[in-house]
Amino acid sequence: MKTISFQSDILPLKNELFRMALRITQNREEAEDVVQETMIKVWNRREQWAQLESIEAFCLTICRNLALDKLRRMDNQVQSLGDDIDPTDHSHGSNPEQVTIQNERTQMVRQLISKLPERLRTCMQLRDIEGKSYRDIATILDITEQQVKVNIFRARQAVREQYLKIEKLRN
């Protein structure tokens, strides 16, 4: 196992941890608190670092658990996926009508994803947005790789079905 450094291996994960916490809590200040608590917990467990297969998965697992705990304490449900997509970014088209249509579709998909059950939503977020491998997701969520694949399939299928229903009603 390689030697893990807090400064070079863990601190660079703070933005990724923040995005995850923000998607779960839907509150910027709470997400910042979760990241800070995560860093403290990771530091306090520094004796265990040498035995870890993935420090990133370890950090993301702690962050996810803390965010979910905070969310339960807040007694609030997640309303949207996050603010990763900038609606003022017009790089994907110069036609204002196309930009508006794309923004509406993006908002609709984000709303559909936010309505998914937590386990499906988290799997989809980690795979499709964060780009994590099935193995990493399985480690973070403490489930099998096969269950990760099933959850992602079900999440995508549910979003697709709901999207098509909405589009059909519009036409």
C-alpha cells in the first residue's frame, strides 16, 4: 500500500465531497459543515489509512453518511440534483430557442432524478455525474457491484419513462 498524505491525497477531494454533500443536503452551509466534519473524521482515523484499498471511497463513504445523517436531522427531502449545470452557459448552441429548450430539458431531468429513491439517485449520481467505477460505488455504498448495476439501470429506466410520459403529454 502506498503512503497516504492528508495534503496531497485527501484535501484535493474536498470539492468532490462538497458536491456530494450539497446534492444530499441541498444546503450550501450544511454541505460545507459536512465536508469539514468528514475531514475531521478522516484525520481522526489516520491510523487506518494504510489498510484502505481506496482513500477516496473511504472519504466519500464518510461524507455520504454524514450528509444523510444531517438530512435526517433536518427532516427535509432533497428537491433537486444540484447546481452543476449552469443555465446561463450557452456553449451548447447559439440558437436562443435551442438553448431554452435544452435548459428546460435539463431542469426536467434534474427534477426527475431528484424524485428517485435515495439509493438509486446516489448510484446514478456517482456513476453518471461523478464518473465513479462500479467497484468504487459498491465500496462507497457498501453494496455489491451487481446491485450497483441494477440500481443504475433502474434509475435510468425510471427517468427515461417519466421523461417520455411528460414529453408525450406536451405533444
